Amino acid sequence: MSTETPQSSDVERNVVERLRASPFLQELLSNRIAVFGLFIIGTMFAVAIYARLTYDLDAIVDTMFNANPTQAPPSAEFWFGTDGQARDVFPRVLYGAWYALKFGTATVLASTVLGIAAGIVAAYYGDLTDNVIMRTMDVLLSFPSLLLALALVTIFPESLGLWRAVAALTLVYTPRFARVVRGAALKILEDEYIDATYALGATDPRLLVRHVLPNCLAPITVQSTLNYGLAIIDIAALSFLGFGASPGDPSWGMMLSEGVERGLFSGAWWWSFFPGLFLALTVLGFNLLGDGMRDALDPRMRDTVD
């Protein structure tokens, strides 16, 4: 017997109708490039979940000299070949998608939260608070992102593994979100309804969370999507340079490092080709979706580019 009430079904129907009538979704879904990017991202998430549920991490990290040939080329038995430790590259590449999306998500979420807090507080309180926060952000932005991440990652203990790369990149990306949120919040704070809300006795936290923040979501969403791909490639870059994943971990950056260092010179191109291909496709998907979302939210940007 169904326990669904007429009220709940009406609410669900209204939500679906509002989504269908959303100009943003209509514009986004009419952009074939953005839809293609969304397809790539969805595929990578499916691959990551499949790998996480199917493969045992210890089994794909340990050496397999007694079971598999060393540096075997791609074949029907080993689709992506084997590496110098006789490990099957195929499950390692698939599991690398889980690593990339897991740590990329953590980086983007942490930097988004910190950036929103810094930007919205700077815009609302202004004066000294604004100067202190934004000048600090300017100092961080004055350094090349990867070099700053390399400097910051050495602060954290190696035992943290890829989490120290997440912590370093969070500090690197926070200023970007802070600038975007501050600019959007300054425009919103000039609206008359903000003054009216404040006159009615709204507290500062309520005003910022209930009225200012929701109107900043559009630029935050675009920035988060674009930074998602950047976070994945920067995490891979840090691992490639030896400041992220531990040796043997199925991280795309670590696999690229091992493949370039030991595989290319011996002719084992597949060792680095397949993780590099998956990395490039994932970043491409987020970039295409981010550009499509930016065009859908602000058509003036698209007209300017055209």
C-alpha cells in the first residue's frame, strides 16, 4: 500500500516542472559541447564507482611477479598491458579515477567553503576587514599556483599521502573563490532589499546566509566546476613530482611518473599512455561543462567571445 500523500506528489511534480522550465537547464542542455562534457564526467564517475566496488586496493598495489609477465604490451589478457612490477595497468587506471575524483572533490569543497567565507565577510564588513582578507588573497595569488602548492605541500607530513596535496591546493584555490564571491556579494549588497531586510532586524549571519549567499551561487558553481578539472590535474602534477601519492598507489600522476621514468625509455609506452589519456579526458570534461555553465548563466560572456 502506497504511503505517498497528495501533498508530497504535488511537491515532486512542481519541482520537476520548475526544472523543466529552468532557462539555465534549457540553455545548458542545448549546448552540445557542455552535454558532451557532462557525458565524460558521468562516465568517469561510473568508472570510479565501479573500480572502488570491484577491485581490492592491496591487490593492485602489490607486485605480481609470480602471476603476470613484466611490461607485457596490451593484449586480450591485459587490455592496458602490465607495468614494471608485473601489475595489470587496466584496474590501476580505473582505480585512479576513484583517486582523482575523491581527492579532487575534497579539494574543491574545502576551497569553496573557505573562499565563500572569506569573500562574503570581506564584502559585507569592508574597511579593515576587507583590506586584510583581500590583501592576503592577493599575496597568495601573486605566486604561480603549482609553485605555491609545492612550497605548501612540504609543510605537511608525508604520512598524509595525497591528503597533503589536498591541503596545499585548498590554500592555493581559496583566493580565487574569495575574489569571485566578494565581487558578486558587493553587487548584491547594493540592492535595496538588503537594506530593507537589515532594517527589519535580520542579524548579520542570517542576512549573509539567507539573502546574500544564494544570489552568489551562479559564479560559485561555474568557478567550482572549472576548478574541479584544475584540482585533478594539479593533484596529478604533485604526485608526478613526488609530493602526492606514495609509490605504488594507483594515482594517475604516480603512474605517469613511473611510466615516463622507466617505461618510455624501454618502449613500454602503454605504462604512461593510458593514465595520461584518462587524466586528459577527465579534465576536458570538467572544462567543457564549466564553459557551458558559464555561457548558460551569463550569455553576455558568450556574445563577447563570439
